[in-house]
Amino acid sequence: MQPATLSALIALVREHTGIAMSDRKSVLLERRLRPRMLALDIASYQGYVQRVRDDDAEVAHFIDLVTTNDTLFFRTQHVWDYVEREFLPRWWRAHPDRTLTVWSAAASSGEELYSLAMLCDQFAAHAPGFRYRILGTDISRQILAQAGAGDYAGRSVERLLASHPDWVAKYFTARGDSLRVVDALKRHVTLAQHNLLKPLRPPSPFTHQQFDLVFLRNVLFYFDQEHQQAVLQQVRHSMAPQARLILGESESITGLDTAWQFERPLIYTLDKPPS
Ligand SMILES: C[S@@+](CC[C@H](N)C(=O)[O-])C[C@H]1O[C@@H](n2cnc3c(N)ncnc32)[C@H](O)[C@@H]1O
């Protein structure tokens, strides 16, 4: 790929997703874009750049191809221990008459939000009347369609089978070589396409709602500092008082946006955290 074409592609990635790619990503971009170019009968990368510029319908495909969607059930276990043992009991004591609302803000194929749904369902067994709703958003429509299907196989379920065999039996049904999330969990979940750099217009039933818990995990590190600040500003508007923001492994926003208070590694609040 010519350096000028690579620069144009990197600029398009930033324009449409906010993701900051270095020019060391040329092999990755070539590998991901090549099959699409073949399908469209476009012979050169410059030709594909032009297609993305000219054709709004191609932008969605482009976004699907340039985003990285790695995820797992119960990724970073200590975060889930915190949600299960501290966040949910404390939230429920403070709000016994409300519905817990959670936003999985870079939901990818859904493992994160179904992990949470399983925890909430388990919690509800000991907290009669506990209700919850989860909004899952991602910029990639293709990966959200996978989250909606809720079909998982391979590495995604191997670890879950090993760690939570009883939950797999309860919350999944076998479909050939894969496992499908049961409707009883799916009905707590709403999915919507959303670019984190834009204001969130929550779909029903979240309209005008602020979230009690926001998962913003393993996505900030794709952005440069300017876009990280912009995303955090957007997310702030969607947080209820006392809400918690959860980041991904090794991510930190300390020093990036002074409105956030550090509660413990990966967990932040806009209010003074409990002492
Ligand atoms: C590595 S996955 C993280 C999935 C999950 N949160 C986790 O921690 O396992 C990153 C996700 O961020 C999404 N993403 C990238 N840029 C985005 C943007 N500007 N707005 C919303 N989602 C974005 C990608 O499509 C991808 O699914």
C-alpha cells in the first residue's frame, strides 16, 4: 500500500470511529480490507478509499472491518467479584423500588452484557423484586447482530464451561456446536448501534434515563487522549448519581478527566466514593 493511501485510510478510520491507528497497522488493514475489495471488485486500496468517501452505505462495512472485537465472558474476574459482592447488594439496599440500569458501552459480541445478566439473575434469586435492564451499544452493526443472536462457540464458551458449568446449563441451550443464550436473559437486554464520540440517545425503555453502572471496557485504549476525553465527557452525561464506571484491564483515566473519582483499580465514580 502506498504511504499516502495508508494515511488516507488511517484518517478515515479516525473520522468514522475515533480509533487512532499508527502506520504500523498497514498489514492489518490490508488483511482486513482485501476480502471486501475482492467482493466489490475494487483493485486498489486507493479505489477502496474513494468508495468509502463516496458511498455512505460502505461506511458501515468499513467500520465492521476496522474495529477489533475481542471479548470474553467474565473478563477480568475481580471486576465481576466487585459487581456481585459489593455493587449489587449496595445498590439494592439503596434502591429497593427501582430498576437497575446498566450500559455496556462497547458491547462487542455480547459476552460482557450476558455475564452481567447472569450475575443479576443470580442476585435476583435472593432479592425478591430486584429488576434490571441492560443496554448494549457498539459502533459495529455486524458485531451487535452477533450479540443479539447470542450464539457462542470456541474459546468464548470453553472458559465459561470450565468456570461456571452450572450457569451454562441454566442460561444456555445447545445449538449444534454452539451454545445459545436463553430468551429469559435476552429479554433484559436492548441493543443499539452507537458511536461513543457522539451523544447517546438511549432507545426505549432507557429514554431520558441515566445509568447506574457503565461498562466502558477495553475500548478507550484505541483512542488518542483527545478522543478519550471526548468519550468520557459524553459518558458523564449518562451516569446517575452514585453510578460506577468500570474500565478494562490496565486502563486508567486518573489524570485524564478530573470529574472522575478513583474508587479502586478500574472502577470510578462521579461522586465521593464510600469510605
Ligand atoms: C475489544 S472490544 C471490547 C469488548 C468488551 N467491552 C470487553 O471489554 O470485553 C472493543 C469494542 O469497541 C467497539 N468500538 C470501537 N470504537 C468505537 C466507538 N467509537 N464507539 C463505540 N464502540 C466502539 C468495537 O467495535 C469493539 O466491539
